[in-house]
Amino acid sequence: MIILFANQKGGVGKSTLALLFSNFLSLIQNKEVIVFDMDNQRSIYNKYQAAKVLENEPLYEVEAAELGQFKIIFDLVKDKESLITIIDIAGSIENNDLIPIFKAADLIICPFAYDEFSVSSTIEFSYILKSIKESVDIVFVPNRVKANVKYETLESVHKALSNFGEITRPISERIDFQRIATYETSPTIIQVVEPIFELIYDQFLRSKTEKL
């Protein structure tokens, strides 16, 4: 199974949630996971390497990869039914190498913010995803939401995005998300993300992975 963390808008916490979801699958669901970090900043891969230097046992393997290497990656993972492949891709839609990745995806998890530019970019991104692969499942995760801000357009945003996929409960902006690692998830973070990840797992992964 191939799961993408993607949005053309950067700065929405895509890599952070990709890492935390990989931890969830490995630690909570006991699934075999591999992560391919195709984001320009290589933040997941860098954390993985830092954990190895500190001799912390990683939960899964993380490989740095370029978009153009996807065919090689796909050939490696396509027949491994027990493996869940997580791909973190850069915030862009202008590279043709993304097309085969979108076509191969079983699920796309799309973090976004409630600001106007993020929402419009996310809607545009969703149109493109569905034009490439109409059947792909998309889950939108409102992320880095400020607790003391009233979002007057929230209802209209959810209505627009619901035309493309499911929307989870929001994740508040948190300082401790800056201290995540590929070998553990702290209890304070688990209690925030686990209910959201459980819903995603139950709705989109359980029936496909329960036999694995």
C-alpha cells in the first residue's frame, strides 16, 4: 500500500505528520513501514540519520529519494503485501515526475491550514489529483490551527473540500511537534494525533491491511 503526504502548499506540517503517522503504524498497529523522503528539505531522513548517530533503534527504514526514482521504488514495493510505503513529497505540482506517483497512490493525506492561500492551494491541488486519478482517496487534515482564532470561513472550507475527500478533526499548533523522532512518539503527542490516525486507519487501511 502506498500512502502519500502531499499538498502543493508548503509549511502545513506535511513532513511532521508523515513521520508521526509512520510511528503510529509501526508502534500502535505493528505494521511494516518504509518511508521515502522526497521532500526538498529531507527533514524525515535527517531525523532518521540523527537517531542512528545517537544509537536509537529506528522503527522503520527511511530513504532519501528523488521524484524521478519512483519507478524503481514502485518496482521494489509493489509485490510486498505486508509493507506500507509512506512517501513525503515536496510542496509542488509542477513536476511531471509527480504524475506516476499520484497514479500509484492508494491514499493521499493532505494537511492544510485555514488561511485563504492554503485553502485555495489545497482545492486546486485536489482538482489536479482527481484529474490524474479520480478514484484516489484523499484525507484532509487541518493542521497548525490556532486555538484562540475564530475561523469564520471554516464551514465553507469544509464544504468545498468534502467534494474531494474526508476531513478530520483539526490539530492545534504545538511546540512539542518540533521535537519528534523516528524512534518514538511522546505521550503528549500521541494523545493528540492517535484519535485522528485511528480514524484514518479504520476507514482507509484496516480492511486492506488486516490480513497482513
